[in-house]
Amino acid sequence: MFLNFLDYKLKKKGGVLVEVDRFFPSSKLCSCCGHKYKELTLSERIWTCEQCSTTHIRDEVAAKNIRTEGMRILGLGHSLRGDDVRLETCLEQSSVKREPSYEQLTLF
């Protein structure tokens, strides 16, 4: 019912609803290089990519990857599934683990 409501509202404003596969590994993919962190557990909220050393907050990287996958489905972007995919370089690359502030973890 919620998806029907979203679809209706988007169509009314000229938008389109794109559904991403429920098994798409959105929180396990590095949004910078596309590396898949297979060992990610549900209790890990922050992880660092083994390939490019970018530190990710799980919910933020999932949101970025879902948006990118939705754009790929629409034909507007690149897929993160392929091993040969290289996305634009991240501006936030860091080998130092950062602790998120309360504001960064709060969803608005």
C-alpha cells in the first residue's frame, strides 16, 4: 500500500518510482570503488573499504548505492555489481577511522 501511495504521488508530480531488488547488497558495497564487503554483519554500523580505505556509515552508503542502482535501472548511471566498475573518486577517502556525530546518525 505504501509503494502504491508513493507511485501515485510521484506520477502526479511527473516522477517515476523505481524498485531496487530486495537482495541488492546496498550496505555491503563501497560507493567509491564498488568493492563488496562480504563479511559485514548487522551489528557493524561503520566499516572501512579494504580496497580504497574509505570509511562508510552503513545507512549512508546504502542510501547512495540504492540511488545509484535506481539510476542504473533507469539507464542514467552505472551498476555497482560488476568487478570492473569504477565510479568517480570519493572526496571523503580516508585511512583514518572517523566516529560519526549524533547529527550524522539521525535521519530527517
